[in-house]
Amino acid sequence: MTWVSPVQPTTIKLLNTLPEMHIAVTVDIHSTIKLWDCNSSDALATNNLFFPCQTLKSVFTKDAAIVLVSDTLGNLYIFRIPDLHLISTINVFPYGINELYCSPQKKWVFLSRKHPHILPKVFYMNSLLRRSEFSAPVSTVLNFSLCDKAFWTPRKEDRITLMSISAPYKVTKFVTFDMKLEEIGNQIIVTGYLIASFSLTDYEGRLECFGVSDKDVIVCSTGSSLLLFSIYGVCLQTFDYCSEEILRLWVDPFHVIVTFIDGSLDVYAWEERCQQLSKCYRLQNRRRLPRQSCFEKTLCDEVSIIRMVRNGRNPCYLMTYTLNIHS
């Protein structure tokens, strides 16, 4: 343990970090935003929202490090790090924002609300940060309703894939858009061009987890299988697990990590010369845990895996692994 904050007067609701700056950002149930340097006992900066906070994200951009926050009324707020000065506020939707994703190099911000009559929006980040250069935020609407999740394509700054699941027929739809800045007269506009789409109807189980590789491969999971498709819907690879239940996926440019409900992990690597995965190894859960334990999150960088586990009602703890990397 290298640092612990003072006990807070109210429950912390959301947490996000910028490891490169040793910065942590918290939001409590009273919508108080605090910025911590993970060294001092006092917060570096504090700010407040008037309405309950719904999403939180802290990122680096070319201009500055920022915090993006949304509330239950559909407003997006952008604060500057390290003083939490409010840079920009915009009302995006008439209701709260469910999902907030920034593109890999933070050129774009994707925002969505799962609602049959509210379509996702993508904003040009510079128009939100450089208000003196833009008379209004520059954005576009993507014609794709009831969006469940979205994933920006790694190493392709302008490409995003969206997924929706419609009930009661369990039809899963994927669409891929390329975002483009265009100049008409003296005005800059954003256009989202639909480049691929397909639907899945004949797979058992609910396709809840998905990600995208930089080779335009969509990887998704049912309860007992791992599936790979091109963005055009061509099935590329299938891994069946039969009696094992997949809990969640981690997808990045290097690895796909499958978390099973018993706590085991399967680690895959992307093939360099084709649109497929190769299995590296399985990490068995060797720790005895009560049956009510929950593996809430799995994260990975190029050298390690870290996961958060909740043991029933007991506090969360972390489990870490170091990847075996062979040259």
C-alpha cells in the first residue's frame, strides 16, 4: 500500500485514474468531484454537479488532461486537470448518458443513451475544448438505435463499431462507421459513413461482450463460446467451451482475455498475419473463494493482468499476473 485517502464523508460512486500522472478522480453520491494526486491527504481540487453523475472518464488529449462527466439530465461537462476548471458544458440528450467512449487518440467522443428514439452522437473533441475557435460543438448523429455498446477500432482513430441486442428475438446487430471531418464553406462538419453491418440470429445465448481488433475483427462471446467475425459478418473462428460459462472479455491490440465464472482466465494473442487468435495459456483460479464471489473486472496492458474480485459482501481485492512474454 503506497497511499490511502482520508475516509470520505459520503460514499464514493465512481472512480477513474490517469496512471501516468498518478491522478485519481472520484465522484461521490452527492455529485462532488475530487481530484487526488495519490500522495497528499487533501484533494488537489474539488467541484460539484447540480444533478446526479452518471458517467466519468479522465483522458489525455493533445491540448490537456481532462475529466469528462455526464449527469442524469443528459449534460456533458469537461473539466481541466489539475484544477477541475470547467471548460465546456453541453446538453447532449434529454435523458442521462449511458455510454461514453473516447477514440484512441482522443479525437472523438462517442455518447449514447439506450432509447428507441434517441440516436448516438459523436463529437469532435477539439470543438469541445477550443471554444474560442468553434461557434458551437461539432457533432453528428449515427443512425443506429438502441445501442448497447460501442468499441473504437485500435490504431484506426476514425473507426467505431456499435452493437445492439433486440428482444424478444435476440437479434444482435453490428454496424461500423468511419468518422470524417469535412469543410463546407467556412463550416466544419462531422459525417459518419456506414462501411459495414451484419446481424446474428442463429447463435444460442446472449452476445453481451464484444471488442474489435485493428484488423477489423469483431470478437464476441455467448455464454459458452468465443466467436470471431469480420466487420462484414464472415465467421472467422469459433472456440467452444461447452459446460464452462464465459463471464466477460477483455480485448486490446495484443490480447483477448476470457474470464470464466469460476475465475479462470484464457489468454489469447492476435495473429500477426491473419484475422485469427492463437491461444497462449490458461490461468487457473487457485484461490479458494466462497461461491458468492464475483470477478467484477479484468484489465490488461502489454505486461500484466489485474482483476478486481468481490468476496460476497466483503471489500474488493485485487489479483495480479505477469504475462510470460517470449521474443
